[in-house]
Amino acid sequence: MNPTPALSRFSLEGRIAVVTGAAQGIGRAIAAGLASAGAKVACLDLKAAACEDTAAQIRAAGGDAIAIATDVSSESDTAQAIAAVEARWGALHVLVHGAAAADPSGSVVEYSLAEWNRVIAVNLTGAFLVSKAAIPLIARSGGGSVVLIASQLARVGSSRRAVYCAIKGGLLNLARAMAIDHAPEKIRVNTLSPGAIETERMPLRFGTMEAAREALGPLHLTGTLGQPEDIASAAIYLASDASSFVTGADLLVDGGYTAR
């Protein structure tokens, strides 16, 4: 059997993609992954220098990428970013929303309203705003794929992660509703839910990466944390024609965390 036709369904040649949260970690890996599959990628992040570094790495590898400094909690910023993508390439086919504000540890009793609102503004309202700006262009481009990065904690609770669990659970049902609304425009909408991934955020919460591995590794059936490239591979699937019959779904890439 010739495997080429099946593999070609993962190709993103001729596609234009936007990735929010592209300055580091999972977002950077997804931007690089989509580019490796052939997409032209607009990297969006509030961290302008690191975002430009992501785009530069893609260009150095032979891809086509731009960086756009963007606050996804700002309606004007998201609108201007998508307008810049249209001005550059004239179309948009893939949106991956991975931007996420660092969430403080605590219960609802301990959070300040400002802390709560900031996490909601970036992670959940940001998904709304960038989708609001991008979906009309995706529709004009003939349809495509929207992927919202959620979490295994969208499905289960976790101690002192109340706001994180709330926003990730919200993304799951937001994606389902969007999938229903925009199916007539040939736009698929899904969530992608990582388990614990080795990114820059782990040492911030646990002190060191090794401490994170010791604390979280045993909670996964694999006994390990995931790598950003694990999530990038799943994002390529959801962005590509390989997942053409998948919409309104949540793809768990969580090392078996939620299987227990």
C-alpha cells in the first residue's frame, strides 16, 4: 500500500495560520510545527521580542513567518493582527489560540478579583476576541480549522487551580458552540487538551523542572511529562485535512492523566 496519500492529508501547504501565545513553550512548538507542515504562520504574542524570535527560527528553517505583538485581551489588537495577516497573505485557514496568562495558585476565596479577571481576559476572552476577528476571514478563505488549547484540567478538578480549571472547561464548551455556529462556513472548531508539558512555566510553579517531573510525572500513565512537540503534532492533525471529519471535539494528549 502506498502511504503517500494518507500522509499528504497532514500537509498544510498553501495554508495560512495564526498562532497566539507563540513566544514560547507549546505555542512556539505549534507555530514551528505548522510551518514544518507547509503553513505560512503569523506568530502572535504580547512578548514582542520572543515572538519575533519564534518567527525568525521558522524563517531560518526555510519557512514563512511573521511576528505580530498582540494583546489578545484587546479587541483592537486582535482585529489589527488579523487585518495584518490579510494584508500580508490575503487569506487565513487555521487559528490556534494558545495564549495564556499565568494563573496564581489558590482557591476562589484567595484570588483577588484582578487576578481572576486577568486570567479570564487572556485565556477565555482572548479566545473569543481572536476568533471573532479571525472567523470572518477564514470563512472568506473557503473555511478551515480553529483549535483552542485547553487542558486535561478542563475535565477534572485540581487543588488550588480554580481559575485555571474554570477557563479551560469554558474553552471546551465554547469550541462546541462555535463548531455548531460555523459549520455552514466550512469551519471546524476543536479543543486540544495537553497534560503536564515541560515548558518554561513548570519551574515557575515547582521551582525546578526536576521537581515538576517528580510531582506530576506519576499522575500520568506514561510516568513522564509531555514535550511541546507532542502537542504540536496533535495541532497539525487538527489543522489539516487529516481531521476533516472532526469538529466540536476535544483531543486529549495527556499521557493518560484522565484515564484513572
